[in-house]
Amino acid sequence: MLDLQSAKGKNIAQTIEQFMTLDLTGVGLIARIYQALQSRQPGPACMRGAEIICERVRSHRGPIVIATGFPEGAGVPETDGPVGAALLARAFFLGLGVETIILTDNDWLEMTVGTCRGAGLAPLAFPHDGIIKPIDFVRPVYIRGVPKDETGCRAITDELLDITKPSLVIAIERPGRNDRGLYHGLGGRPLDGMVADLDQFFLRAKAQNIPFLAIGDGGNELGMGVIAEELKTFSPKAKDSGHPGRGGVAASTAADHLIVSNVSNWGATGLIAALSALLEKPSIFHDGELERRCIEQCVAFGGVDGMFMGPEPAVDGIAAAEWAGLVTTLHNTLDRLAGRVTGWKGDSGDWRQLK
């Protein structure tokens, strides 16, 4: 395990945070969002998230549930979220040997299956008895769909908590209801009838003391209630969606631990990088080409880019090829910080680093 109190450990944790706060999309909100988070939850969010996951999985060997899926026009799901969820599932299996259940709306199951295959996982049928058992010689992931009606959705999510018994739950780029119980896009677009209510699942998990982590990038995502009040002071539609009587877009449900980044998939990358560094297991952190393939598969099976609103191999307006380069850059940077380089005499380690 990486010593997080050492100079190297602190440097790695902080470097990951610096990558997360790059304003890659040019939206202009991430610096203030991150500042707001630090006022509520000080310290390196990705590395602390990795610690929470390791501690919980080792003490409670249940599977991890990740909820994702955000609708664009006509209810078509965007690429931000599912890609991060799939790659997180891969990292959790390689790093901790724990299976993941990805929770999403029924009409997005095909896209989720394709995305997981793009991440190098084998999607398996969710067991009839609801109990996840280890399976040898495969990298599994389970996908559980929910209907959009309240009764049907709650029946399935209650079974997940009562029978499947997850060790922890994560939301990534999933709409979060505001303080009036309504869902919106970041620009104020109402999402009525387009998304299942999963806030109730996470609130019940919290009530059972199941750790709840969330990853978001704008403030309207499930779990970002941690900084809801701060968001209302600077985010354009957080307080007022522009639709009379609906309130603002700021999500009200608060995660136990929140990770923010310029793009939610990028936040997942930060968490994966932190887990890889913490466990000192480089294979956990995927390479840039796998990131590209995962995005392309997401699009091939129904996802759309959240900026162009079409089946382009991109996430929030950034092409898959660029994401591959960003992942490679973060990967290589952390390798150098960890000393996984060859010096001028052929020795392992960087002779320039202070010892």
C-alpha cells in the first residue's frame, strides 16, 4: 500500500486532483465547484475515495452498485457516465476482486452492455436469486435495469439492498432531483418522465450506513447535494431553472463522499488512478486505447455525445482520441511520480527526484 503520509503519497494524491480540475471543456465552472467542495470536504477527493472503497470492500465483501445514465433529447443516453462506470467496474475487479452491478434505466441496457464490453468486461445475466457469486476465469459485470415508474423501480432497488447487499454504492453522472423532487439538465431542461428516480435508492442505502460515493461535474448530478447551497451562488441555473415553479437544477441528495471533475468520466479516471496508486498495482489503471474503445462501443450501442447530441465518439465535446491522450498523460505522469522510469544509467527510478 502507498504511504499517503509520505512526500510521494501526498504528491501523487494532489497531482490527481490537479488533473481533475483542468477546465478541459471550457465551461468555466470546475474551479469554483472544486473550491466549494474543498470548503465542505477538504483534502484529495480521489485518493480519499479510493481509501473508503478499499476499507469497505475488505470489511464487507458484497458487490459494488454503480448507478449511471443521463438522458439527452428524446431520452437518448449520453456517453458521460456509462464509460466511467464500466471502467470503474474493471478497476474494482482487478484491484479488489469484487464484482460490480451497474444500475441504469431499462431502455439503456443495450448501451450499457456494449460499453462494458468495450471496457474489457463480460456482462453476465443478473442472477434470479439476487445473490452475486464468484465466477472463475472471466472478468464479470452485472447490469440491472429499472423501469421509470416509481413502484417498479423501487421494487428492484429494494431487492438490491435487501437481498444483494452491496458493500457500497456509487452514482456517476446520474440525474439528481432538486429540493422540489424534480430532475433537470444542467441548462434547466426538465427531465420529467425521462429518468427513473434513483435518489430513493441512495437515500435508503445511506440510512443503512452503506457508504455512498458520487462523481459529478455540473451540480445537477445525484450526490452533489454536498455543495448545493454553494452552487446556488454561482452556477447559472442552480437556483432557478428558468421554468416557473420548478426551482433550480442543483441536486439536493448529498453523497457521503463526493468527487468532482470537469467531466464525470474524467472523475472516474481520477478515482481509478488513485486506487491503482494506493494499491501499488499499475494494471488497475487502464490505458488510453481502452478508454477510446470504451467510448466508441458506448456510441455504437446507442450513446450520444453530450455536446454534439449525436452518435459521435466523444464525451462532452471532447473526441475519444483526445481522451485517449489525456488518460495516457495522467498514466505516464503517475508512473514518473511513483519512480517507474529508467534512469540515464539504466537504473530503475528517476535520479532527479528528491530522496
